[in-house]
Amino acid sequence: MKCDDYSDKEYERFRTLLSREKLNRIDKYRYVEDYRRSLLADVLARQMLSETVNIDASELDIRVDECGKPYAANASGYYFSVTHSGEYVACAVGDEPCGIDIEEVVDIELDIAKRFFSASEYNSLAEKTDDSWIPVFFEIWTIKEAYTKLVGLGLSMELNSFEVLKRNGKYSISNKENQEYHVTVKNLGTQYKLAIVCMNAEIEFETAETLF
């Protein structure tokens, strides 16, 4: 969903759903765009979790673990992941670990891939002509970020410690554990890439039209 879809009055109403700890944290943001993205991500997660586990959104006890992964302490057996970039906020919820990431497609230098990707991932981009590698870069990047959220290590995990592969038009993840993951990649408009990674079953992608 888009941050601009909601008025200042609605954002004030959304604040009533958040914990004091979360409010204290987001109130420190310097820019209103960052504040709104963080606020909306929390509210979206609460709505989706509330609809899944039948607990009132304001009563969900959302915390973060030592690695920064969010979880609902009073919704055992359910998992969620949130992401935001630019004008969009997104959330994935399921009964198994999941990760989600969204990125705005912008002009970048190929050296970024050389720094963070595996050699084979970098080479697959370098052999493309013109700038056709850029949207593919962001597909790989969002998958990698979503995967690190799934395993719960976030930024502490090296992005080149595992590989994103594409065969017959479908992405997969190769790692030391040989665990199979389901990968979904979506375009949001023409400027954003979104990826969802989960363990055993593909998560259905839906767009939330309204919040509460």
C-alpha cells in the first residue's frame, strides 16, 4: 500500500494502535516520510495479524528479538515480516517463517553487485547489455534481503554467503543447508520490485485497500 493514501488525521488515529515504545522510536525520525513508513508498516502488520489470529490489533504484543526481527509475543505459531521503500509499505504473514522486501529501482553502479553478490550472480549481471541488468539486480537484491529477514539475521548476514538462482523463469535460493524455499517476485508499478521468501508454501500475494 502507499503512504500517501492516508491523511494526517488517519495517521494520528493509527498511533493509538502502537505501543509507547514504538511511538517513542518513530517520533525520533527527522523526516516525516520515514515516520509515516514506519508507522504504516506497524499498523499494516497489526491488521494482517489480527485478521489471521483473531486478536484485536491494539492488543498484539509486537516486539523485536536480539537480531532485530519483529514478532508477536502473544501470537505463537505465526510469523510476519514488514518492509517499506519510497511510497510503498508491505507485509507478509504466515504460519511459518517468512521474509519480505521492497526496493525502488534506481540507477546504480554495477560495482555494488560485485561488492555484495556472489561471483556467479555478478557475472550474470555483467554479461547483460546496456542497463538491462538494473531491474534484475533489484530482483536479486530484494530476494536476498527477504531471505535474511526469514532466517532472522538481517544486516548481520553476508549477502554473498548464499546464492539466488534462476532456472526456467523461477528463482530459488542455494545455501549450505540445502533447504528449499519458495520465492515470489512482483513488480509494483514500473519502479519497484518486491520479493517474498518462505519455507514450505508459497504465500498468496494480496493488496490491502484500506486499514481499519
